[in-house]
Amino acid sequence: MSPAAKSSITLKGSVAIVTEFLEFGINSILFQRGIYPNDHFVQVQKYGIPVMLTNNEEVKKFIRTILTQLQKFTLDKCVHRLVLVIVDVRTNETIEKWDFKIELTTNDDEVTNEKTDLNEIQKNIRDVIRQITASVSFLPFIDKLCCFDILLYTDKNTLLPSDQWSDGKPPIIAREEKVQLRSFSTGIHEIDTIVAYKKEAV
């Protein structure tokens, strides 16, 4: 291991790692689940593997707005989950949701122990992204026009940043099945990922 592989991770640094992971995770889900055509994405190298990023300016702006606010909420230690919801455009029914639980595991604003192995963190993130990519092997095929939304779950008394934000209702999936993906920790935050989907009627 190189000497640079370990260093102290601050709260701000942990938030940056988590936000970056969520950006690539969200984009991977949108690509793998076919929410937009393949030509709306470009392939880049990240975490030592090829990952897809949208080149659709509207989608990029929407994701950037969500993640910028997530960063602020996470620094304020008032956000607990980000949920990506996939909705059937015709029926407005939620058919799938990706739940990223963000748990603050220490009150220290800086971690300097063995948990700060940056190579190990990136390896664990890579494993989660690979699981998202492989999800098409067990998730139902989406053969309908769908859209997506992103919800942030915060403390009750958290002030909304502007009129563009509003309280939303938790998405409910009929005949829900869940699959737990791998988790990873920065030493300050632990991220657990669960995908829930509508079980096909027998």
C-alpha cells in the first residue's frame, strides 16, 4: 500500500465521497434500467471500472441540484436517506425504488484510524456499482415508459432551501420485493443500498 493511500478523512471529505458515489450510482441506475436511451449516456472511467454518465443537460442539472442540497444537509447532519424512485408514466405507479441509507457513524469531524484507507473505500464503492450494473439479472424488465424522481429524507424540523422544494409522500410499491446490496463506510458515514421492486403477478 502506498503511503498516500491513508490519510485523515474530515466530515467534508466524507460528504464529498458519498456525494460522488451517489452521482455515479444514480447515473448507473438510470442507464441500466433504461429510463433514457443509451445515446443519452457516455462512458467514463471511475473507481477502476467503466461507468455511465448522462449527457442530457436537463437530467444533469436536476441531479446536480439534488446532490448539491444533499451535501449541505449531510454537512448539517440532518439527512438520513436518498431514494431514487422509478414511476410508470401512464399509471403514476411506483414500480421500483433505490434506497441509499446515509448513517452518521461517528460524531468526530475527522477520522485518522485504519478506517481511512482510501483504496479500501474505493474498492467497496466499486463493488456496489458493479452490483447496480448486475441488477438487470434479477430485476423485472421495464417495458413501459417511466420517469424518475429523487427524495431526500431529513430530520423533521429541517428547513426547506426554497419554494422549489416541498414535502413528499413515501413511495409505496405493491407486492414489494427487496434486495440488499453491499454497504461501504468512510469511517464517518456508512452507506447501505437496498433496491425494492414490484414482484410480478404469478
